[in-house]
Amino acid sequence: MGPRRVQVAWPVRSGRMPALADGFSARAETAADLAAALVANSVLVLVPVRVAGEGPGGWLESCGKTQLAVSVAESMWLSGRLELLVWVDASDRASVLSGYVEAAAAATGADAEGDGEAIAERFTEWLGQTSLPWLVVFDDLRDMADLDGVWPRGSAGRVLVTTANSSASSDRRTLVHPVGVFSPSEAVSLLVSHLAADPAKCKGAEDLAAELGYEPLAIAQAAAVIAGSTLSCRDYQDHFARKRAEVADMAWPAPPAASITWQISAEHAELLSPGGVRALLTLAALLHGHEIPSAVFTSKAACDYLAAGETGRPAASGRAREALFTAERAGLLTLGPADTAATARMSKAIQAAVRAAVPAGELDRAGSAAADALLEVWPGDEQPAWLARSLRLCAASLHQVTGDLLWAVGCHPLLLRAGQSLDRAHLPRLSVRYWSDLARTSDRILGQGHPDTLTARGRLAAACLAASTPGEAVSGFQWVLTERVRLLGPDHPSAIAARRDVGHALVAAKQFDEAVTVLGRVVGDYQRVRGGDDPEALAARDELGAAYHEAGRYAEAIRFLRQALADRERLQDPQHRDTECTRQKLADAYLADRKIKPALTLYKQVLTDRERNLGPDHLDTIAVRGILGSAYHSAGRMAFALQLRERNRAAYERTVGADHPDALASSADLARTYYAVGRLTDAKTLFRDTLARCERTLPPSDPLTRAVRENLASM
């Protein structure tokens, strides 16, 4: 069931907000009091100023939009104007939805293990209804389609967007604020603040700022190099002028200053850390510059790549960290604060410039190293969630930049790992799209019969099943089964597993008779090939018994599950989790067949085991206690039903809080039991309290709200 959910403690912050950079400029002249513009029910969009001849990804896009958004959000939070602050990385839809799921769990106690799309949509409804003041920040929004169905509105809310897309919102409440170059005084102030330790270096700061066109990125890079070298502002200006003369045809318009200053920064970094910084920048240029986990750079794969460019130097994470800090001191990237899990951010313009300066063969070597590094640091449990989200973005960026490199010797495991991560993020529609694209690419490059293509097709079918399109899942699994039988034979373990997948999908598609036929063959296959005591054979028998249950063939379900339970108890510990699950399936079949007594006996045993092994307030324990209470209710044994439902309501309130949907459903069950035993006053009181909580915390269309309202009206 995932981690235990907790009650909400207000005020609430959600998401990983970047820290303000050292020497941050509040831009009192060119971005004055943006917080004041964010009144209730408003939208503020920060976009870069466009100049003639500069397309998307140009140098002037690095104008400090995100830093201004951080400043605005922090000032509103610290002033007490917000009860909820949500920071969302809006680089793609998966990141948006993952950010919403995190925020919904923090603000409403939603179960983060549910369908991410549904949770995000419910959270959007909640934002529209709550009276608590909130701010949602969408950082680096690239495509408005990524917010389809989850664009937040509400009289108590504010939305702040940073984007390079000036048409990012057509909302009538939107105020678009172009962020351009610094004013002269802002630029000089930033230079001076960086050079405060050596005031002599500030001579010529005004002239240098003007020479750099007051460009934020160019000013920041110049300040970093001057602070870390013997140069003064005047020395840097001379060096900049010579460098620009080398690279620019004076008959053409002068290139943006940052297109020169980044080269000076790269040369400075190379002097400080020969070889290592250049290789590190190449790796970073292939990944998602918005948030690169620094663990990627200190992985063995990355260290080996860095060492290959430094003759005589061994691969070492310390060397990688040195190169990382050197790149930051030169103004080529920024690192997160030391007291958090470190990440690196790199401007898209610098990334593009680095890639353009690297030979194609070297980019291929860097791409292979980056893929191995991402795979190496990917957490097996997908935790923390921000890390898995960042690694997915980095994998997508790498795939886009390197083209078919990751298919050179088959599908690189990184591409499969990224898809599995998306599956585990509970975003089924996006998973379907991902695996569909991967399967098509594998078809094109490797061919339909390649093992990687079969894997991608199987994953696509599983994603369709999770996305509640079981018909497509059945077709997909049947295709995989046909190919596996053709290539490997009908008794190969992967062919039998594919047949079992088909049976599982048929159950989901409610084609129960077909499912029973297919799963019956699977059971026979496993018994013939592996023997009846094999764990896979036991699991297949469980699934066949469940299919009989779904088909309404209860006697056959009971027969199969009784034998499966006996075998599990013979081969496993009676309290083994698989044995317990089989016992519960058998209890379900007995209950469906109106054999109440054996059902109650088995449910009580399952409850006893869970209370002993997991504790009385574990969500799995509470769930089976609720089933047992329902069974007692069905049997007319109301005293036991009442006792269990009172315990369940108290357990849910202790565990997830009284306003959580599970707790509200438990309260509604208890109220119905009060009504059934004639405690009408208690039933009305509890129904009214539950309805008030439902109306306050759930969308108006929620089935639970509607059912509770109807129950109360009927009384």
C-alpha cells in the first residue's frame, strides 16, 4: 500500500524550489514589485525579451526568470500571504503531474500511489474550491498542452509561470512581464557585489557593464571570472573586446555578449582544472539543464569518461566534484545549496554552444558515458521522487540530442529504465505514449522479432492495462505471445509468461470465459514444465481461481483456491504473504458464493496475521478489517460489524486523518451500520459530519459525496 499517509499541517510547501544565487539582484528597476502584481485570482507570466534574429534557445533567454520567480514566491511565503506554495517543474507533462501528485499528498493527504492523472485533476478542482490562499509556480513551462485539464483557477489562488514561450497562457487574467537586460545600475550593482572582497577590481565596472550590453548571463559570467582571477573589470573588458573581434565579422551585427563571455569562462575553467571541466561540460550539455543530479557526474561511468581525457589521472569522484565546483566558479553552471541533495543547472544556450564546439565522435563517447551514468545512479525504489523525475528528464534530453546513439547495439537499458520509472510514477496515459514511441523505434531500427522490441511491446500492453484500456492490452499481449511462441517455442518460460499476461488482460477486459481457458492452459504448462510446486505454478493457480470467481463460477473458484491454499501452507510458512493473499482470495470466493461461515473464518485469520505482522493501524490491516466488517454486516451479525467498523474509523483517523477519502468512506460505512441497528440519532449525526467533510475536501461530483448525501436524504 506504500508509505503511511499523515495528517496535513498548515501552512504547506511542496516542490523543490531553487535557491537564490549568491549576489542575486532583485531588479528593483526592471522587475519592480512583481509580488504586488500577483493579486488573488491572477496569473503572472515571466518571458524573455525577444530580439531580432534570435530564435528559441537564444542567449537572451537566460535572463533570470527562474530567480525572479523564486524571489517572488519566497517573499510572499515569508510575509505570511500564503497557506500553500507549490513549485512545479513544468518541463514536460510527466513533471507537471508528478508535481501535482506531490502537492496533493502534502495539502490534502491524497494517496500518492493512485493514478497520477486523476489525482492531479482532483487537486485542480480542490484549488478551485478552497478559500486558503495559494500560489502555484510553473517553472520552465515549454508547452501549454502539458497543462491540459490541470490549469489551476480559484478565487484564492495565484499562478506564476516562467517560460520562453510568450503565448504560454491565453487566460484573461494573465499579465505577461517581459524580462530583459539589466538596467545600468542593476548590472553595476551585481558586478560590485561579486567583487566586494577586492574593491580594486571594480574599476571600470560601468564601462564593462555597458560593453556587455547589460545582459544578465554575460554580467554573471564576467563577475565569476573576475572574482576568481587576477583580472579587474577593465582587464576583462579588454579581453572581451579582443575575443569578440576574433569571432565576429564587424560588418555584421555584434553577437550577444554571452556568446563571448561563455568562451572566456570555459577558458578560465580549463586553466583551473585542465581537461576535467571540458569533459564535464560535455556531459552536462547532453542532459536536461534545468536540474541535473550531481550524483550523475560523480558516478563511475562519468568519472571514467572524465579520466579518459586526462592522461595519467585516475577516475575519482573527488576529481569530478572539483571539476563541478570549478565550472560553477567560472559561471558555466549553478549548483544547489550545500544543505540539500545537490543538483546542477545549466543554461540551454550554454548547452547548445558546448555541443556545437565538441567533435561528433566525442559527443558519441560522451553520450554513451552519460547513458551509463544515469542508469548507474537511478534509485531502485524510485525515491526520492524528485530524483527519479530529474533522471527521466535527463534521459529524454539525452535521447533527443544523440538521436539513434542509444540504439547502436540494441535498445540501451536506460530507455527501458526511464519507461519503467514512468510506470511506477502511476501516469498510465503517458506510459502508453512512451512505450508506443519506443516500440515503433525498436520496430524501425531492430525489427519486430528482436528481444528488445518484444520487451517494449509487452510494456506497452501492460501500460494499456494500467490505463484502463484492456482491449488494447489483450491485443498487445497476444501479439507478444505469438512472436515468443514463433521464436522460442510454446514451452519456453517467456512464452508461458506471455500467455499468462494474456489471461490477466482478458480478466480485466471482462472476457472471463476466455480468461479461464487461457489461464487453465498456463496452469497446465507450468505443472508440466516446472512442476506443481513451483512458485510460478502456484501463482498461476491463484490467478485461475480468481478468474473463475470473476466469471461467477464460484464452486470451481473455491475448488482451485482451496487446493492452492493447501499447497502454499505445505510449501510455505502459513503466515507467508503469498499464502495470506491466497487465503483472502478463497475467503472472497466463499463470500461471493454466500458461504458466510468459512468466509468469516478465513477473513479472521487474515486479519489476525496482518495485525501481528503489520500492526493494527497499517493500511493493509485496516483494509481487511473493513472487508470482515462488511462480511459480518452481510451475515446479519451486526454487533461484530459495528465493533469492527468503529475500530476502522478510529484507525483511519489516527493514520490518515478524518478528512482523508478512506476515513470518510469508513465513516459512511459506520453510519450505515448505526442505521441498520436502529441507532438513528448516531447515524444522522455521523452522516451530517461526513457530508460536511466530503463537501469541504472532495470535488462536488465525487461518488462518495453523492452517496452520503443520498443516504442522509433518505433518512
